[in-house]
Amino acid sequence: MYMTLVQNHRLPLSGNNKLWLLALILISACSPKVQPVGKTGPKSPVAGNTNQTGKPTTVTPPAGTKPEVKLSANKTSSIALLLPFSLDNLNSVKGYSAADLKKANIAIDYYQGFKLALDSLTARGYNYKLQIYDTKDEPAYTHSLSANPAIKNSNLIVGPVFPEGIKSFLGTPGTLSKPLLSPLSPAPPNDFANNNLITVNPPLEYHARGAAQYVNNKLKPKKIFILRSGFSEDNKYLVPFKKMMDSLSKRKIQVVNFTVSKGSLTALLPQLNNKIENIFIVAAVNKSFLSVTLRSLDTLSRHFPVTVIGHPNWEKLTFLKADQLQRIKAHITSADRVNYRAAATINFIKSYRKHFNAEPSAFAYKGFDEGMYFGQVLAQDGNEMPYLDRHDYKALHNDFHFVKKPRLGWINSHVYVLKYVNFELKQVE
């Protein structure tokens, strides 16, 4: 059974036309579309869940993924999607600003990926009630949605997408009693302090932890050098990194803190070793600092073995030079790494193209992965949402390994470690 407030229409590639069609879909869906399901699951296509051939749309999840679901044929899981479509802008004189249009397209891509996941699960016998709400990306309106009984009584609330929207929706601490999934933001859960929050995109702290685990377990250094820019922003990465290193090594690895001035590393030369790797941690993203510091590390690498652990945002910094990063054996962490050669990815891309006549964006991948994972957790006998740590999952863009933190909710702690090799990032952990 698949009940939804949105019929299964195709959306164009981009622009306002896509939004106009979505508005028509939402307006026309005045009642849920329901198809009864027999005890052994659906024998025929489900309403709102078919492709051009008239057959159920299915996408096979990656091999060996969890959770393993014990199907409950009589169970219907309700999900509320809170996304910033801002459809009121379609009829306004001003229309969409560039920023609002970007947010709306994120919402549409995420929705389409999530919907495709539930279509796939429904075709296999799962039962869902999916309801979509436009948050308009307005704080007051987003907060008003928290009083909507249909949302409050959902088994899972997905969204709002942006941190300010989450804060607006949560309002008074302790009033939310249902799981709330932050679907895209890596904002620290400390910003929200809600025990029902699920942060699926690992915050920066967990990138630092993952890097520390890699350094301790794989590189096994006796000494590491933390190169500071002098900006306090570095501490968001360096404090959890240092804490994790001390915990894993039981403080047996010497940590040398050094604030770099004008790129000079001369003062460190007496402490370097020309026989083993010299590990440098650089948490800065500042262009002027990185330009001179990485150049100095590059020069240093001609005389000493050098390995650098960098900030995860380095992947987005276009001013960094790939050849230089290779010479200093730069590593970064990532929570968004799609293997386009994997059979599951190829299958997803084909299904997405067929269903929506478009190429899936990063947000569509995330929507699909989260729809598949949480759709399966919700479908199990009993209530497995309080036990996400039982259900590790290999998704298309990242793995899910949730840890529970008091007053902070569930946090996905998994990140990949990547290394610059042959002018591209290669996964090493």
C-alpha cells in the first residue's frame, strides 16, 4: 500500500517549468491514492508507483546492505517530508530569486530520490503513507508546521533541510516526540540539542575523528605536527582530532602544535625525520594561508617524507593544485563518495532517468539512500527507530553507522578517507 499526497508525474529537467508541474501535482493530490495489499504483498502495480511499462518501479539496493527486514504486511509507516519548495513564489510578482530557486531545486531533487526509494520498497511489499509539506523556507511558517497533527503523529519527520529551518520547527526544547531526520545538513547537533534528532550527514567533528582513527591505525606515527593558521575556526576540526588521537594512542603519540607565519616551517626542521613519514595536520581553508603553507610543505617533501591530513572542504577549493597535493600525499575525509561503476549506482541512475527524464544530482542520491534506509527500518516488525545502531547500511553516497549521543540524538559517524592519486581522489579507507 502506498498512500501519498503527491501523484507520480514526471518532472522536466530544470527551471520554473519543473516547479509549475510540482505545484500542479501538489494541488491536484487532494486525497491519498490507496491500493490494498494482500498478505503476501502486492501482486499488481501499486497506484502512483508505476513506470512507462506499467510495471512497479524498483531499484535494487547495494549488495549486502542492512537492515534485513522482516516484512509486516499489515503495517503502514507514515512519513512527513518538509521541504523548501516555496511554491508561493510561482504566483508572486517577484518570482523566484536565484537563491530561492536553488533551494527549491534541492527540494525537488531530494524528493524525487526519496520517492523513488519508497516506490522501490512498495513494489517489494512495504506499506507507506507519504505526505509532503512546503516549508516555504520561512521561519514562522516552518514553526507552525510543528503543530500540524498529521506531522506530529508521523512515524518519521524528514526535514526541514536547512539548520535555521530545523531550529524554527523544533521551537521549544522537549516538545518533539517523534524522530526528526536532518536530511542534508552537517550542522553540529549541539546547535539543536534534541534527543529525537537524526543527523545523517556527519558533522565536522566526525570527519576529524575519522581522520584521527586513520592516522593512528594506518599511519602509526610516533609524532604528528598540527599546523595552525592562527584563526579560531581551525579549532572546530583540531579540538576533536586531538581528543580522538589522545584517546586512541593513550597519549603515546607526541603532538606538536605550530602556528605558521608567512608559510615558514623552518623552526620545525630539527624535529623532522628523513627516514619515516612526517605527518602534518592542516585544518585551515583560508586561501592565503593554504597557498603559502602548502607550497612550503611541497618544498619540504623534496627532503623529507611528508604526509598531510587536510580539511574535508579541500575537495571544494578550486585554487588547490592537484600536482602539489599529490607530492605532499594529501588526505581528506569525505561523506559523499559515489562509486559510479557499482551495479547499484548504475541501476539507480537508469531508474532515475526513466522515471524523471533527468540526471540525478547529489541531493537525489541522498534522498534515495535515506528513503531506502529509513523506509526499511520503519517497515520492520516492532519499532526499530530507537535502535539505529543495530542497522549499519552501505548506501550509494556513504555508509550509515549511527551512534547515539545524550541530548543530541543519532549521528551518522561514517566518513571515507581519500588520497590525491593520479590527479584524482582515491578511497584508501
